[in-house]
Amino acid sequence: MKTISNKIARCLLIIFCLSSSEEVDAQSSSTESKVKFKDPISRMWINTYGNFQLSDRFFWVAQTHFRFQETEEIPMVGQLAQIYNRHAISYLYSKKLSLSLGGVLRLNRNTNQNAVGQTDWTTEWRIWEEFQFAIPFPRLMLYHRIRIEHRWTKSFEAESDYFFRNRWRYMLSAKIPLNNKKLLAKTYYIGPEAELIMQNGQNVVNSPMEDLRLHTSFGYIINSRLIVAAGYMYSIGQDLSDGAVYSQKNTLRLHVYFMPDLRKSKNPLPPFLTVGQH
């Protein structure tokens, strides 16, 4: 009798495992069927990056970004979508490592032209820390950047409250001179970049990957204190409200880097601060 009951228990266990496996497969296929990629939208970013040298070790970082987005009638620059005002104090630990701490005020415009009962603009506040490492090679500069951002964001719904999120960002980038062996004045360069942006916090349930950005720029070093560049970026990321939905964006980026020196002494700037890091 005991043997028969053991056999029945084993049969029931096998049936349960098989049914569970089928259920998992069904859920997996159901999740896969829900994955949706939105049509790409086009944007243009105009970015300024300032590094004001206060002393041999300390810099004031001052950045302003104007970010435009397409409308139904006009691609890329149809409407102003965001204005960034980012500041920080940066400490030059060595010629290959800088540490930064600062804040951001971002103004977000409601780009939904059919929105009813929503506000036109909202504010977003951030505190951010950054660690940037430079690795020189004979014919290029390689960079690792880790940036952590703490964000307080509002939706466009009237009288909505702020909600909190963290951003965890890692960027790998390079600057490769084209008409020189080193990144000097009057040098053209190409700058490939890849950045992964993850997030956690309120309202982040199944959308941890906010953005994956692939960006390449073409730049010109006018002198050690002024650089201009232009580039293209493709990005993809999960919607905050639904992690199965992925947004895609094509962005033209225009950059201006300037490095005023406010010191009394005029020692040369470290090389890795003069090649357009952002």
C-alpha cells in the first residue's frame, strides 16, 4: 500500500512539474508577445559645457542644454522639449581622475500636443556625483565615467507630487585624433561613446533600463580652451510606465566646450579636461 501511495505521489509530482513548466512557458511567450518598439522620434540637442578653472585642483562645471523634439509638421526641431541647467564643483585628484558633485534644474515641456487638463511645463531637480577616469594611449584617449543622479520629478498632471528615482550611469568613450598624433590645438578628432543608464525608485517597477545611448561625434580643437563638435546618437530605453514598451530616438547633437581660466597662475590645463568631456 505504501509503495502504491509513493508511486501516486511521484506521478502527481511529475504532472505538477510539467504543468508548471507549461505555465512558465506560456507566461514567457505572453511577455514576449507584449514587447513593443515605438517608432523612432527625431531630436536635436544644442549643448554647452563649461569648465571654469578656479585653482590648480578645483573647477566649476557649468552646462546648459537646449533639447528640441520633432512635431508632426517639423522633424527634429519642431518644439523645445527640455532645458538643462547643470552645475557642480569638480576636484582634480590627478591628471587622470576627476570627482564632481553638483545639482541640476531641468525644465520639462509637455510635448503631447493633444494633452487636456495638463500643465505645459514641470521642473525636475537632481543631485549628481561623477567619477571620471582617463586612460591615455599613444594615439587616443579612453574614458570611463560613472555618474549617479538622484532625481525628483513631476508628471504633467495638475497638482501632481514629486516622485523620487535614482539613475546609475556608466559611459565608455574615446577621443581619437585624425590629423595629429595627440589631441592638440587645430586637431580634428572622432569620439565614439556608449552609455548605459539604469534607474530605480518610485514608479520603477519593471523598467530598470532607462536608456542605452550610442553616440559618435566629430570635433575640432580650436585651442586648449575652446572645442566644437557635432554628432549623431541612437538611444533605446524602457517606458517608465510599462517596461515591455521600448522608445527609440535619433538625435543630432551639437556641442561647444569652453574652459576659462580664473586663476592668477596660468599653468597648462590637464590634457583630459581639454578634449570635450561631458
